[in-house]
Amino acid sequence: MQFAPPLAVARPSAPPVSRVGGAARVRVVWWAALVVLTVLVDACGGDDSGWGRGFGGGGRKRIGVALPSRALPFYQAVEAGLRAAARRARYELVVVDANLDPAAQRTQVEGLVQQRVDAIVVAPIDTLAIVPAVERANSARIPVFSVNLAPSGGRIVSHVQSDHVGTGRIAAEYLAAFLGDRGEVAIVTRPGVPWLREREQGFRAALQAHRGVRIVDSIDAGSSRARGLELIEPMLRARRETDGIFAVDDASALGAYDAAMARFRADLLIVGTDPSSDALQFIHNEGPFKATLVQQPRRMGEQLIELAVRHFDDEPVAPRVLVPVRLVNVDSLRAARQPAPARR
């Protein structure tokens, strides 16, 4: 059984703002910077090559969309991509929000079946609990597409998710290049979470091509910043030759940063994923936190409609589509904060 990851978000929700303090203002600035950055990433990642320009996809369609929670920024971005692509294809969306309740989501998907929508897109909260609803859609001959997590049963036309193996691969290539293909690195893992385990697998596989870079330790920080600090600080004390750390989630990366500062290791190279405003601030400060990987949920939403159009046009579609992630470092942060050139 898998549950939708509450931490798998490319955009943080707006941070709380205190009445005065400068720290709160800085946090707001970096939240805004990430929003700008991910908008640029989404724009660069799109493929508006002409699909759905006419009616395409068998004419007008009603697509049911079952989201875990529209309050989560990740799914807000997925919905934005769905809506942008649906407008181009002239599709109507019927969006339901389960508020992170698996039983409610199952009922909502069954309700979409009763409405006789032309297709259903589901982002499962619980990959097992959603199976009966998917099977009911299958019986009604309604095509089902999934995003982020794949249902554990039933027939899915196509599943769209981030390339988590690619996330680890990009992190490995970045660290290896930064180290000049020579050094010792550690991984902060979370083996019990499938998509985080895939990131570790991608990292390990990519480093096999860089014989001069050795993995000397692996730590499970439980996706906790405090736990990361607790475990990584003694590791750095014992292994002073450690040159870099890859963390499979943001909380662990922040724990690694805290540990590096506690051990006065400004020379350490840290690469994280799914950045928070704190992570962006640390990257901008040009200390140990060098880079992070950002998912593209808006592109996932666009991809789902693109696949639906092709399916309704009786064109073959891939059963699984991986959306690449993007690397964020100090250079891309600075570029995102540059004002747009004035129009002439």
C-alpha cells in the first residue's frame, strides 16, 4: 500500500509571516523566488507543438479529475497544467477534492463514473483503496489515467510521474562534476518510501560511471531535519574525508546542512530535492548547500491531457510517462530573480 507523499511538492505553500521580523521577510522573498523559478521551469518544459489545436481527441470531452487535496501546492500545479492543456484541447474538467480521505476519493471516482465522464484522471491517496473505483470505471469502459502514484490494480491507460531515478542520476552527475570525478560521498536515504528509494537507486547507478567517486556511507534520516542532524553530524566527525552528500528529500538535506555547519564543514557539497524556502536561501548563500532538484507538476498535468487527446484519436500512448526534474543552483536562482526585459 502506498500513500500520496505530503512532501513531494515542487512549490512550498506560502510561509507564515510575522508582524515585523526580517527573517519572515526573507522567507517570503525565497518562497516567491521558488514560485517564479518553477513557473520558468514549467514554461521551459512544455511542448505546445500543435496538438489539440482543432477539436482533436475525438471532439469535446468531459474529463473527471480526482485530486487528493487542492490545498497542496503540488496538486495545485498539476491542476493548473490540466486546465491549461484542457483549454487548448477544448475539454471540460470536472475536478473533485478528497481532502486526503481515501474513502472519500473512492466515492468521488465512483461518482464520476455515474456522471459518465469521458475519461478519469486520478492521483491516488491510497494506491490500494482506489482499486475498486478504478475497476468500476473499467467496467463502464471509461479510460483511466493516473498521476504521481499508480493504483495497485485495475487497468490504467497511462501513468504520469516524475522521473525519480533520473533525479538521482542528475544529482550524481552534478556531484561528480563538482568534485572533479574524485571524492567520497554519502547518501541520506529513506528506503521505505518507493519514490525516494528510486532516487537512491538512480544515484548509485550513475556513480558507477565515475570510478573516482566512492559512496562511503548511507543514512536513513526518516525525512526529518532534526534526525538528519543527529545522525549526519557524528558521521562527518568520524569520516572527515567525506566530500559530498546527496539527500533524497528536502528535510534530510536541511539536516545535512545543519550537520555541516555544526562541524564547520563549509567545504562540503550538499545536493537535495523538493526544495523549501530554507533550502533556496542556503543555496543562494553559496555555502555547503549547492543544488536541489525540482519536480514539474504542471507539466504532469499538461501531459495527462496530451495523452488523453492521443488516446481518443486512437493513437498509441505509453503506459508510463516520466516527467524530468530540473536542477536548481545559485545560477538558476539568480536568473529567476532577474526582472523581465522591458517590451519595446
